[in-house]
Amino acid sequence: MPYSKQENQPKLATTAVQAGINADANHRAVVAPIYLSSTYALKGFNEKGQFDYSRTGNPTRATFAQAVAELEQGSVGIVTSTGMSAVHLLCQLLNPEDTVVIPHDCYGGSYRLFTHLAKRGLFKVLVVDQNNEQALASALASHPKLVLIETPSNPLLRIVDIEKIAQASHQVGALVAVDNTFLSPALQQPLLLGADIVFHSTTKYLNGHSDVVGGVLVTKEQALGEQLAWWANCIGITGSAFDSYLSLRGLKTLAVRLKQHQENATQVATFLQAHAAVNKVYFPGLADHPNHDIAQRQQYGFGAMLSFELKGDVDAVKTLFAELKLFTLAQSLGGVESLISHPSTMTHAGMELEAQLAAGISQSLIRISVGIEDIDDIIADLEQALTASQVTANTNVKNSKPSAHSGQKLSPAFNGFW
Ligand SMILES: *Cc1c(COP(=O)(O)O)cnc(C)c1O
């Protein structure tokens, strides 16, 4: 699995580490201080300083915003309270007569937000499989204002061609926004591929330590960035100073974390693919992944998210989860610790079972966010749990228990509150 290194990658590690370093003129603090103050004194009557009120502007948040803007090679960075509020900020670009095109397999929360606001008449939404050229072309023929791209997708790690979709979208005058949460700028830089906006749930790889919920949005052009920054202040969704401080701290190790994350993920993918308990592995780094070539072209690496189909029914899945010791059964991704999840009852519980199956999400599909623990421990934990899962699978086959695919309905663990 080749790993193509872009010229700008060493610079990326430097930018991430150096963000805010040695910038404190007051006390010469090496690390950027955290400014919790909600308000800032005027210099004099009707004479504002650089900051006046922390919803509008905050020095800690500004340092983090600028760091991500530099990493994405854009003009303006806007730090928001959550990843979803970054998506909500995008919605401010849309008027009732405007159409937004969203991918059919985008993040569930984004799908919910766009479809529910469209139901209230705030704008029109078209849900499209962007790898289906005809479907995409007919959606673009309606002259959308905004095209949303998310690649790789969750949980099947499908990849779409950002450059191609951006070109086609620009031809009809649409703006292009890319959700880059699954890779981070260390592995993919959508603005360089033609996107106008890139955004993240910083909750995931950018902060990387599972202790912040946050978002960030970066625009290529200054004017669009200023327009969105105006809206972020207007609707009050800017991120807190404390979260910005933690995220800035997390960002410093982005390059080394991702290097180790994906080194481990590659080994996990190879291990799973060869394992008798596994039917199929979804990882863009594998040569048999249907979009492997696009991933190779537009990404600097294959990331650390993967999914696989376990042999056996849902009882085998339950045994696997019960036996795992190092992996935590939890939502979210991108933290240093390895997480495992069951899309059908967790992230995609809001979808009907039939819709899940149509989207390729079976009840034996399991998603992993590969952490940066020692790879031997990760593999050993998976090995023993996979072996145990097959004892359950074989027992159920002997007792000819109906399989999970034959209409058995699982109760969702999260009631759609993802
Ligand atoms: C988590 C996530 C979001 C939403 O971010 P929050 O920080 O949870 O609000 C959006 N897009 C993707 C791809 C995500 O994984």
C-alpha cells in the first residue's frame, strides 16, 4: 500500500506544532495562553481594541482558527461549538429558492439537519449518490447553490473524486464544501482540489483526544470567510476558549498521530482481510477497494477508519464486543484510543433496517477507529475476540437460529440522537 507524501507535508507538521508558539508579548509565554475573559476593555471612548466580546472574537479561538486555516491552505478559519454547528453555518448561505446537493451517505447528523430544514422550507435539498455520474449531472442541472461532499464516507469508506465534482459544480455556479473530518488536512486538502470551503468536526482527528466537541470551517476566499464569520457571530455558534485551547494542543501532534494511526490501521486491515472470521474489509488502502485509485490520487494516506463484515449473525457480533478488552464500544472516532462500533444500532440507528441494508449496512458490519496503542496489543485483542465470536456463530448455525438478515429487528441503542 503506497503512501504518497506531498511536498507540503513537512511544512504541515511545522505549522501544527508552531501554532501560537512564542506569540505572547506580555510575558513571553512559549505556549499560547488561554483567554477565558468574556469581554475586553475598550482603548478609550469609541475606540475598540482587536477584541471586544468573546462571542465575536477571542484570542485563543483566533489562534486555533488561524492554525487550521493555514493547515488547509485557506484564508479564513471559523471555529464553531460543534461539528454540526459548522454544518449549520453553511446553511446560512442558502435562501428558500436555493438548492443544496448532499451525498446519500453523508454523516447522519448532516443528513438530518439538511433534510429537516428543507422540510421547513428554508431551502431545497437533493440527496445524491455522487459516484453515480448521471444522478450527479441531473442534480447539478437544477443549478444548486451549494454542493456538499464527504469523503471517505461513513461507515463504508466510499471515496468520491473531489476535483471532478468541484469542477462540475463550479460549471453550474455552485459553491463546494467538503467535510474533511475522516482524514484531516494531514491526509487530504480539499481546497487544493478545488473546494471553496472545507470543514471538520474537530471532535475527531484535529483535537484527537476525545475530550472536546467542536467544529471548524475554512474558506478559500477571504470574502466568503468574512460573510460566514459574520453569521457565526450573528447566530452565536462560535467555539469556547477552553475547547480552542485543548484543540490547539491536540493539533500539535496531528502529523505524528496520523502517521501512527494509519500505520496501525493498515496492519489491522491486512490482518482482518486474512482472517477466517471476516467476510469483507472496507478500507481505501486495500487494492480491492472500489475507489482505491481515487484515494491514492487525492489523499496523502488512507486514514485510520475501517469497517468489516463479521462472519455470523448478530449474536456473533455481541460476543465479539463482549470479549474485546482494549477496544471500547463507543460512538465517535479519531481519538488516540481504539474505538469499535456497530453502525446498525449506533451511528445509523435513525435509518430503517431496509434502508440500512440498501445502503450496504448489514447487522454484521463493524466499524473501527484504529488508535495508536501498540499494534501487537491491538491485533492480539482482535484475534481473541474474533475467535470467540466464531464459537457463537457456529453454535447458532448448528441450532439453525434465523440470521439477523432475515428481518429480525434490533432495538437501536441510541434512538437516533447521533
Ligand atoms: C462527528 C461528525 C460530524 C459532526 O460533528 P460533531 O462534533 O459531533 O457535532 C460531522 N461530520 C462527520 C464526518 C463526523 O464524523
